[in-house]
Amino acid sequence: MGPRLLALLLLPLLPLLQDRIDTQLGAYRAQDEALYLWSGQEVRRLAPGFEGLAADIYWLRTVQYFGGQRLFAREKKFELLLPLIEITTTLDPRLVIAYKYGATFLCERPPEGAGRCDQGIAVLEKGVAVMPDDWRLRQDLGFFHFIFRGDPERAAAVLMEASKIPGAAFWLKNLAAMCLAKGGQREASRAIWRRIYDQSDGPMKDNARQHIAVLDAYDAAEAIQALVAGVERRTGRRPETLDELRQAGLLRRPPVDGSGAPFLYDPQSGTVRVSPHSQLWRPDL
């Protein structure tokens, strides 16, 4: 009997399975103390041989619970979210969607989500432990460290781990470098781009060269700004233009970035920035 035919024959049993679970554990309800007594192993014993179907049921419950809290609850608590996800992933440890979306539900900030990033990260880490060869799941874990935890170093480390998995996307190293750059870790980002540059050819090499030039431009802007601050400390005034730095011998070259675009300078605040008109300008750096 083929798997599709078997699934069709078992489909009518879903309501019976749901009734059996609800009879033993109680209908879907918001009693925290009752729900926290639940476990995937308990549900597995109630439905031996139907763990996959039970996991699907509990995943549907998870989505319904999350949607109900998000759309209709006045006080959005989401207390039942993590145990429902844990039950689902215990029943079917390879249900990737439960890890990915479950972690999203947990990590999203209130009122859109539970605002429990540590729990969401833990859900993804559980999935990575079960499926260590799934580079996409590890990539999601890296993204979550960057987006929700604001930890570019850990995000880059996870993405670099994902890049080493056979069959992983070639651009994961690029993402790791970009995370470091956006997090202000320019030197670490530059080291990754230099490695990519040394090991690549063609468009990948050109892309790495461009990113290195971007990092150099922002470092140069900060270095010139430091010169401005030094002049102010010594003389009590800021230079009116960056050319004054050159005339004073503090700059050996014109104050332009690697693309030839002049740096922007605000004498009122003393800030030096890469020009938005430059080829090396990036809005998120």
C-alpha cells in the first residue's frame, strides 16, 4: 500500500485521535498548570504509531493558539506557545516548519509575538541538534542571533558553521561578513571578505573587493573624524573644511573615499561621513 493511499485511509481517524487526546488531557484550553504537565512523550503513549499525525495536530493547535492570541486576546500572554512547540517537535523531531515558525512566534516582539527570544533561539538550537546537516535551519539560527539578539559575532559564527555543511549555499560566508559589518565589527568582517577574495574568482572575487572597499571607506571617514577631534582639542576650534587638515599636513591625500567621492563634513558637529552619492555608501553602516 502506497503512502498516499495510507494517508487517505487514515485521514478519517484524525477526529478520533483528537477526541482521545482531549479526553485524556483535556480540551484545548488556557489552563497553564494543566498544559505544562503535558509532554510529547505522554502524547506519544496515547497515540502509538500515530506520532506524525499527532505532531500535525499539535502544530495546528500551535498556529491556532498563536493566531488567536495575536488577533483576539486583549492581554496577549502566549504562555502555552513554548510547551505546544515542544510537544510538536518531540512527536516529530524532523518537522522543520515547527522549529522555524515556532521560533519566529516566540521571538517576535509584543504585541506581534511572545517577545521570548531565548526560548525561540532554544527551539532552533533543538532543531539544529536533531538535523545537523540542515544548513537552512542553521542559517535561520544565525539570522535570529543577529535580528533578535543583536549579536553579530554569534550570528556570523553560526553562519560560518552553516557554510561548511555539504551542499550549503555559497553566499553564507558573505552573510556572515555582512552581519559583522552591520554590527560594527568591521575588522572581523574585512577578514572574512579577504578570505573570500583570496579563495574566489570572477564575480565572487569582485563582490568581495567591493565590500572591502566599502569597509575601507567607513574606516577612513572615522579616521578623518578623529583628526578633526584632535585639532579641536589642540586649538579649541574645529576646521571649517577638511582641506584645512590637508593644508596642515594631517592628510596626505584629498579627503575622498576609494570611489573618488568627497567625504561629507559637518563643521558644526565635527562628523565625517561617506556621501550618499558615493558608490561605497551603505544605508545600514
